[in-house]
Amino acid sequence: AQSVAQPEDQVNVAEGNPLTVKCTYSVSGNPYLFWYVQYPNRGLQFLLKYITGDNLVKGSYGFEAEFNKSQTSFHLKKPSALVSDSALYFCAVRDPAEADSWGKLQFGAGTQVVVTP
Amino acid sequence: ETGVTQSPTHLIKTRGQQVTLRCSSQSGHNTVSWYQQALGQGPQFIFQYYREEENGRGNFPPRFSGLQFPNYSSELNVNALELDDSALYLCASSRRGTTDTQYFGPGTRLTVL
């Protein structure tokens, strides 16, 4: 069974400082990994994904994430945070080896990011 | 290109009633997945539809059912509503066999009293 853990309920960072949101996963095979962001009373917006290839993936709004197979991690990063990055961030995993897994994402509990001016 | 849309935005029902939520998938997408997001939690996969058939289901009882139509839009039906069904219901569409990215709608906030 697949699972995702986001160990921090909240991350606080000052504007202009680097931002990191942590995610670890557990799947039986090679994972497909995703990051989404959710603003209040809104749906989820896609940021980036790792399917295969380069371990460092770049996404929307200056975000990037690094896939680390040995540590089973997929941390989200941004070199310089903005106040507008304050939102709820979700890591998600799909196990392509699982039957009927297309469209079935397992989400973490989410990490609230607060960027202060 | 239009994004994923959902209706209604908000809905209030009483325990025991039935509800239907609607989703229009993004242009060019043929797969729809539904998720339930309870307050303070991550989305939980309910089921997905492809070619008008349910094709994968999470740990939800049979009173959660759905439909997909030839134009790839979808409905989520919940019978015998319970208080714990109060949540944000998210629809996501994707195109099977391509980029594997799901795009989410804004959600329907269901409150069961």
C-alpha cells in the first residue's frame, strides 16, 4: 500500500528566505510524485511532478523538488519565498504498479506555509 | 481551453438525504476522479471514471456512487447522508495515457446537518 507523510503541520519563513516543505513516501515500486497547492476555499493547483528522469524537477511559480530514492523523499523548495506563497501544500503519490491506479492519488495531510513580510 | 468546473459551489443537506454533485472535465480529458477533503485533512480518493465506467475505488461505502457521461462530465451521488460526509468534494480530470497530471476543480462544499 502506498502512503505519504508530511512531517510538518506548518512551516514559517520570512519573505526572501528559502522555503522547504518536506515529504516522504512509501510505495512498492517506483513512485509517481506530485506537489499541489491549495489557497483558502479553492481547489488544488498543480505545481510539479516527478515521473522519471532527472531527480530535480522544476515547476510553476519558481518551485522545484528533488526526488531522493534512497531517502524516499520528495521535498519541495523555493529559493526565495514570497508572501503570496502562503498556502496549504500537499504532496501526493501514485504507485503505477498498483492495479487501477490511474487517477488514484494518495495525499499527505498537508503543510501550511506562512511567509511573513 | 477550459478548466475543470464543479457545481454547486456550496450545498447544505440534512442527514439521510441524497445529494448529486457535478463536474465538467477539462477539454481533452477523458478520466475523472473524485476526492473527499474533510476539514484539516488531505484529499481522500473516492473513485475514478474512465469510458463511463468506474475504474478504481477507495475506501468508501456503496452509498457513494457516480456516473460519467459521453462528454466526459461526471456526477457524484451520495445517498443516506451522514454528518461525517460534510467535506469539500473535489473533482479532478486527466487524459489517460499522457502526462498523468490531474487538474482539480474548485470543489463543492457539502454541509450535512
